[in-house]
Amino acid sequence: MVGIELELAIELICDSVKSINDIEEVSIEKARGRIIGEDIIAPINQPPFDRSPLDGYALRSEDITGASKKNPIKLKVIDEVCAGGYTHKEVGKNETIRIMTGAKIPKGCDCVIRQESTDYGMETVEIYQEVKHHQNYCFEGEDITKGSKLINLGEKLSYIHIGIIASMGYEKVKVIRRPKVALISTGDEVICGGKPLTEGKIYDSNRRMIASRLEELGCEVVVAEVMGDDENLIANEIKEIIKNVDVVFTTGGVSVGKKDIMHQVIKILDAKRVFWRVNMKPGTPAIYALYENKPLLCLSGNPFAAIATFELMGKQLLYKLGQDPDLKEVRKEAILQDEFLKESRGRRLIRATYDEGKVYLPRGGHSSGMLGSMIGCNCLIDIKPGTPKLDKGEKVQVVLL
């Protein structure tokens, strides 16, 4: 059976998925990496008052005109103010107030002289340098003006965003709810770690690998289970978990073998199958269906095939769901630094490492069942159908992971 093109598969997936619009409120300590659910408008100026950028003396610039080491000018110190404090005194002619970094500039002052240009006097102080009007002077609102838009709805919050929000006095912020995901790894041959590896069995890697990736991509993994090849058991599990999640991913059971039971699971569920098979290697037999109007993406059981098709299709599904701009597919051209000698009759995706316009193949095999050579890889090379082999120095297209 001929499959559909990858681009069409992604289009069908994204067209069938509704973006999450549920809003929840979280503390700003937990907001980094979340998608903001509202425009953030500045409620105050930042700084909220005129302040000193350094330790020194606040004064009137006209009182120290011509000051120098040879011609020091002496002023009376009438008070001292530190960051967090304030003074009600107003500086008059030939007066000054000792001031520390971050403190509010007293009335009557139009500049600050750094303490290194004085004799550090406490009752009177000698000034050894001229300072101009508004020199060493931070204005109220010079960083952020009250009423200005700070963050747009839909932006992903970085640590800088968190700092800005915190400077505005926020303790909580509204964000879009994370996608809730269920993950089922199928196969009678699969057992969980910690148990003896008996004859014919393999340890589960898909569930933990993809669950880790889902968490890395900002999803809430509600269920992550290893199940056998019982279609009724799997169908009943999906019936229950679909109520509490936005999407279900499965691995294994998608091809045409005796134990490829996901086809039967979809029939039992009476789910709408959107497509089966995609013209790509690995991961050709991927299935996409809708159950209770929620996406069900069934991936190959081979580890590399599972992660490759997840990165290409599953990640775009999550992008549409959660609206995280970092999940949008990024493709780049690169120069291959190694040879890939296999013929690619159909579209093929191979693991590689991209670095500043160059792409390197890993040591080890490229089989869809091999996972070890994925260590250090950060991209997939997308090889066109009908490519006999790839030579060193060729231009290739890569999909960044």
C-alpha cells in the first residue's frame, strides 16, 4: 500500500487539532517556559521613582560648577539616604545628601556625583569634579512606562520575562494550560526495567524516551504505560484515559504482522482513521486517528522510527495544541561532512549532528531499531527519493530536533 507524503500527514494532523485555550494561573516561580495567556500591561513605572545609579552625593549641578582637585567646592551634608529608604529633606543652595545606589533622589537635586570624586565627608564634603544637569541620574519610567505592553498573548516566557513580570509586582500570571498527554507502549516482548531479562524479552525504552521528550517539550504526561498485545485491553485503556487527556501516543503494533494490533484497536474504538502509512523511512506504518474528537497518533515500535516520526509529526501536533513557538519545525541547509553510501529509493531520514552550517553523521548504524547512535544527534537529514548515495561536501536539508 502506498502511503501519503509527510507534508500532507502533518497538514491533516494540524487541521484536525484544536488549540488549547484553557487558562490557568500559576506562580511566577513556575511560569518559565509557559505560554502567556494574556497581554501583560505595565501597572507601574520602572523605576518607580528617580533614583541614583551609584554611591555618592545628590546635589545641584549649579553648585559645583568649576570644581576640580585644585579647586574643590565644599557642600554641607544635610542627610543620608540608602536604597529602600527616603528623605523628606529638600536640598538647597550649597547643600547635598549622601546617597547610595538605588535610593530615591531627594527633592532639589538634579545630579549625583560619585563618591570617588569627593573626600567622603560626613558633615561637609569636598567635591573635586563638575557634574552636569541630570548626569548619573536614572529617571522614573526610563526602563518601563506605566501602561505600556510588556508581553504579548502567546509569547513563551523566558527568565527575562519572569524578571520583568516580577519587577511589576506580580506574584501570579495567567498561562495556557499545558497539553495533557497519554503514552502507551505496546508489545508482549516489552518489559519494564528492574525485572530480569527473560528469554525473548526486551526492556522498554520507547515509553521512557518519549515520555521524557514530552516533558522536555512542556507537556504534562498523565499516563505512561507498557501494555501487551491485547487489543481489547488497550482499547479499554484508551476509552478511560481519553477523558482526561488531549492526545494519546502509542508505539508498536502499526504494521501488517500478526501482532500489529493497533488497526484492530481503532476498529474496537470506532475511531476515525485519518491515514495509515507515510512515504518515509523509518516510520512508514504510522497511523493517525481521531477518537472522541481527540488525536491518536500510533508510532512504530522500533526506537529510532518511533522518535523520528514523533519529532516530525508528533511535535507539530503538540505545536498546534499548545501553541509553543519553539515546537514549530525548523529546517536548514547544511554541508555534509561524511559519506552516506546507502541508496534511498524512497524518502529517508537519518540521524545526524548539525553545527553552524555543517552536518556530521554519527558513528554506528542507522537502522530503525538502533538507538545508541542517536546520542549527540540534534537533527534529521531529509533525503529525497531516488538518491543513490550522499557524498561528502553535498548540500542537504536537515530538520532540527
